[in-house]
Amino acid sequence: MKGKKLLATVALSAILFTGCGIKSAQTIIKVNGQNITQGQFDEKFNQSAQGGMMSQLGINIKDGKNSFLYYLIKDKVVQELIVRELLNQEIQKRGIKVTNEDVDNAIKEIVDKVGSKEQLNQLLKQNGITTAQFKKDLTEEVKMRKLAKELGNSTVSDADTKKYYNDNIAQFKYPDKVRASHILISVVPEEIEEVITSDKANEKLSQEEIKKKVDEEISARIAKAEKLAVEAKQDPSQFAKLAKENSDDTTTAVKGGDLGFFAAPEMVPEFSKAAFSMKPNTVSDVVKTQFGYHIIMVTDKMAAGQQPYEKVKNDIKGFMENQKQLESIDNLVESLKKNATIEYVNKEYDPQAIKESLQTEMKQSGEKAKEAVEQKKK
């Protein structure tokens, strides 16, 4: 709860000194007397609306045309905020604390899984997550783990893991795989044009002149890829060094371009076709894909098979323990909700009101679609 007090202090300071934090500090929901503010809702809503698939598809949830999605996400965020508040109250009641050491250990676990701190930082950057936000979210996760442990025994026996393995044997079969490293020279004309046009020195260029510069840059990048392919073929032992120094795939560049083992469907067709046709310890010619130009080095091959139980035993155990913990948390949440006093101070955030708005929006969308069909018939 210290974090909440700090946030409240910051919000209060904003009100006192600027007057612009008033709306953000307004209470929209009370859970057992504790406030959920407009600012908390806005932060969580923006995370949901701006991230993931919505962002990738370029969908603006706050756009009037997407109000159906707006109400769906609004309802989801309201429910999440209420559940989070109920759980935080339970955590405080039980005296559960999270130390810096707890968070550091959790970070170490993740670093071990992804490979390195550099790899973790790159993944955070790619997903638009700041280090501060990552630590904040991880602290909440550690709290939930501690709470789950207090709720009951989530230990899974060897007999349980063996049964899961036998019952889900298809999950542990794998197709032919190769292990490869690559050097990517990115060639995306739209991105190159954006860089050129954003340079003030080029603001007076005509569209034809801009296109010429884009073509010149593309040619230069292709030439670079071909030169790197020649160097890598001449001395494959230097492939990792070349990848670290030249690859535009920064996620794998830090690992010398290593992609690990992958099955054919996991990569774009052109890449897979080249990689699976190669022998281990050989380097490809330049391979063109939608991402640009690749130089591939195959380092190993693995025939289709099945992962042995002993190799996946710990992974199964971790998965099953996690499922038990989630079930315990879900049961606790249902109990807390039944006994909670929840007041929707701002009626717009009452789930019933959101549901009604959603139904209205669905009805209007249906009528608009019907009108559009009728217009086409005319």
C-alpha cells in the first residue's frame, strides 16, 4: 500500500500546484471504502487499448467507430481494478510484504529464461515497456505468488506430472527442426522513406527525388548484405562476430545471430526453405524475405521426435503448480466479491451501465449495417 500512498501524494501535489490533476484524482469506484480513481482507470485503459493486437492493427479504441471495443475494454478494466483492489486489501490484511530481494530474485529467474539482461531489455523495448513499469508489474506478480502460497498447498507430485505427460503426449512431440543463426539487413522501403523525409535537409525534395534516395539506400543495403555473405562464407567461424556488428535484428544480434531450434512453420517460408535445405555449419547466399535480406548459418539439425519425460518433468511441474495457484486465487476472488461492499461513485463505471451501453452500441451497429445493405440494393 506504500506505493498507493506515494501515488496519492504525487496526485495531491499536482492538484495543489497545477490544478490539472483534479479529474485524475476523482474517485469513480469505492471497494470496501477504498478509492479507485479516474487516473487509475485511465492508466490501465490506455495500457489495454494501446498495446498488443490493437496497436498492431492500428485501431484507436477511443475512436467513435470503435465504441463497441471501447465498452468491452472498459468493462474488462473495471473488473480488473476491482479484483486488484480486493486482492491488495487481502494482502495487506495478511501482512504479506515484498522485499527488494524478492523482486531481484524474480528478475534473475526471467533473465535466466531469456538468456541475458541485454535480451530482457530488448524484449521490454520491443513491447514498449519501461524498466520501471516492468519492476512494478513484477512486484505485483510476486505479491500474488506469496498470497497463493498462503492459500493452500500447490505442490504437485511426480505421479501427477507423469500422468499429465501421458495424458497430453501430443504436446511433447516435435517436427523436424534446425538451429540457425542469421544476419538481417533490414530493407523496408516505407521505413527508409520515413527516415529520409524526416530529415530537414530533405524537406524540399520532390517525390521523384525522394524515391531516388530510397532506391539508392536499398541498393546500398543489398550490397552490404552480399558483402557480408561473402565474408561469412570465407570464414564461418566469424559469423557470430559479423552478426553482432551488423545485424539489424538486435534481439538476436547480441547472441551472435542465434535463433535457436525452430520448426519450418515458425519462420517465413523463404527463410525456412533456405535453412532446411542447408547442411550444418554452412552459410547461405543472401535470402530475401519481407523483412529484408538475411545471411543464414545452420549450426545443427534435429529429426522429428518426442521430448522424454525427464527432460520436461520440471516444466510440467511448474505449469501445474501455477494452475493450482491461479485456481486458489480465483476461488479467493469469488469469495471476496461476495462479501465486498462495492460502490460505483461514477455510475458510468457500473458494469450494468456499461453492459447497457454495449447493447445499445450493438443495436445501432446492426441498424447501420442493415441500412448499408439496403443502400447497396438500391
